[in-house]
Amino acid sequence: MIFSSLATSMVCIGETTLKTNGDPSLENTRPNILFVISDDQSFIHSSGYGCEWIQTPNFDRVAKSGIRFANAFTTSPMCSVSRASILTGRYPWQNKEGGQHYSLFPAELQVYPDILEASGYKVGYTGKGWKPGEYKIGNRKHNPAGPEYNTIKLKNIPTTGTFEVDYAANFKKFLSERKEDQPFCFWYGSSEPHDPLEKGSGLKRGKQIDDVELGDNFYDQSDERRSHMLDYAVEVEWFDQHLGSMIDALEELGELDNTVIIVTSDNGTPMPRAKVTLYEYGTHVPFAIAWPSRVGAGLVSDELISLVDIAPTFLELAGLPPSQHMEGKSLVNLFLSGGRSPVIPHRTFVLAGQERSGHIRHDNLGYPMRSIRSAQYLFIKNYKPDRWPYGDLRTTELFPNMPWLAKNPPEEFYDPVNDPDCLNNLINDPSLKQVIEVHRSELESALVRQGDPRALGFGDVFEGYPRFGTFKESLKGFKQKGEYNPRFSGPDKAE
């Protein structure tokens, strides 16, 4: 499918408000908002998407009472970068240091929790907000996700890798502090199923190795690897259990009908060709919306949506004007129409990008890449194909069981509908030449319009941004924590 021009697909987000839906009862509605996000979960790892060895009854509960989106995508396959896009409604390359993993959150970046709080909403978060990175440098009074609610701890945790915070109890504490009739916007950020995982925890809970389904992207399909994925399943289910407790709490308070609930993940699972990559399992995430008093039940939408759309959606729900700084497009009309495809598609493509993941290359360099995903195809541009995609220490220290690693070509093209593991690069297929060119052209046009330094010729600015995480002693070059690399830190021309 060759999609339409960029001008047609990128409809201005400011043209619609709640009033345009033809329902007068919506004009003064300021619903509550519960935003729920897991940490490192590909879309296939939810029973709502057909997974039989991971049970997520509460994600399914949200989906069955509202809309499950079959084609939702993150803007980056790394947590803090993705979360910055969720908060700002902007792509990673528009968020400066905030678009770099484990860097800082620039003070000038506008985030939806601050906007909603200023309009009268009670705002807060539990678990993992925007992280990892440093936000205090910009004199922010709290995490960009809102004031923190992490004081209530669990006496017992199900696995050694589970975060000790009692997410549901902290949510209830947050609710108890509201003023009467005050709408709220709460961020539940589970730290699960992110590593580390307790080895053997899945088997201890009666899960069966033979139940695990692994795609062809798993070059290691041993029982040990399958057992590891069962450990991962335990943590996905723990995340889902707290979601259920929060839904129950809303129901007990009589607030469920007027609460918009969105459940998703920040990026894909740490498995081969997933997290830290722009392949299908790295960017395709679970996504469901429920609003019992407004949205029909049991719906499925095939519309392409992006996590960059969340911030403008929340502003519109609150009756606020769209921010001129946000690139995302509100989903309100889409889900109030029952998920039905509009005359003009919500999106004809989604974009994603990645720079640095961890300290895995000499001089703290990243692996810059951008992608465009249409309904059928995925085009990836690798800006530094001379670098090893998984780091300079690619054998014994980082990936001892992945002898198949190789350098990537400058461009890649896949059909993830028929090849979800993204193993068959079609970039040289002569029958797809025109389709590939359309994707290439649309990606370049979008990045130029959005001011991406990589597309404008000064992408090295990303290499200079500070890192606040640890540095590996075995790697050479720049290792100053929290400092700009003077070799790459010229004037930021993205201003």
C-alpha cells in the first residue's frame, strides 16, 4: 500500500475538539485519566493479542470494555526516550537531550501533566515515571510524569526482580487526597517486566516450558531460554494484577464510568530483534482504551497510532486547546467514533528513531537510525552502518550467545505483516522499488519538516549529549558522567 502525501496525512491536531463530535454532553466533560504503562513489553505478550502463555485479564478487561488497537507504536525502543515522547507529544529528535537515553530532561520541554495540573487536575504517578535520566538539573519540582506516590511499600514481593512499591495502594492514597469533584490524571508506571528477572520464577509458579511460543527471531530456543521467558511472563502478569486493583478501586468509588483508561508499554521486550531496535517487536506495543460512559465495548481498531498521540489526546479530553509544540494527533475523535476508520486515516504511517542505548561503544557513541512504518511495510535508515548495531563489545561481554550478529546495511525494508520477525530484508527487491522509494521519501520529508538534526546534516549533536548512567571501563574514549562530549557538542542548530 502506497500511502498518501505527508501534507494529507499529517492533519492539524488543532482542528478538532470535543465539541465537534456532535454530542452536547461532552462539551463540559473533564474526565479522569488513568495512564498505565508497562516496562519492556511487546504487543504479542498479552492474552488480548492471542498470547496463551501470558495471561493479562485486566488488560483484556480494558480492551473488552473499550477499544483494542492492533497497530500502536512507540517512537523509540528505549524507555526514557519513549516516555519523553509520551509526555511531550514530540518525537525523540525534537526533544534534544530528552530524546537521548539516560540523559537529561530539558526544562523548556512542555509536558501534559504540568498543563493538566495548571488547569485544575490533580496529577501524580507511581512506580516508574520518566526514567532513567536526570530532570532536577532543569529545576523541575518533580518528575515530568507528576508528583511521586511511591511511599507505600510491599511487605512481600513475588520475585526478587519485582519493584517493592505497592502501585495499587499508592494509587488509592493519591485518590484519597483529591478535593471533592476534582478530576485527576494519574500515571501508573510499572517497573515490570524489565530486567532483572528472578531465574526460575516462572517454573516455580507452575508455568510450563512447552507452552512458550518463540518466533524465528529467537536463534536460541533452548529450554533455558524458554524458562527465562516464563520469568518474564510472571512480571507481565504482576503488572496486570495491579491494573486490576486500580480498576476495582475506581469502581468502588463510583469513578470508573468517567475515567479514561489507557494501557500500553514504553517499548518492546528485551529479546532478539526487539528492544533497542526499530524492528516490529521493538516498536509495536499493546494499546487499549476504555471510557465506559463514552466508548463502546469490545471494539478493535486497525488504525495506525503512535504514543506521540497520547499527550494531545489528554489535552483534548480536558477541554484544553492543543499545544503548538506537540507533533502528535489527538485520538479523541477516533475512539469516540467507536474505533471506526475515518474517511481520512488517523495516520498513514508512524515514525520511530533511536540514537544511544547504553554505554556500549567507544567514545560513548550511539547507533542512529530512523524508521517509517505504514500499514504493510517498515523502512529503516541506518545513519552509521559502519558501527556494530549492538555495541563494540559484541561477543563475550554483552552477547555471548549471539554469534549471528552482523553489521546492518544503510537501508532495510520489511513486510512485518507477513514477516513479523523482520528477518527478510526486501530492500533490493525490484518489484518493490516504487514502494520503497515512497517510504524513503516520506521519511525524509517528515524528518526535515520536524527539524531532525540527522536529516539536516548535523546529527553529531546527539553524540555530545551527556549520559548519567554508568560507563564500562573496558570501552575507550569519553567517559565523563553527566558532561557534554566536547568532540561533538557544537551549537545545537535545532533551535
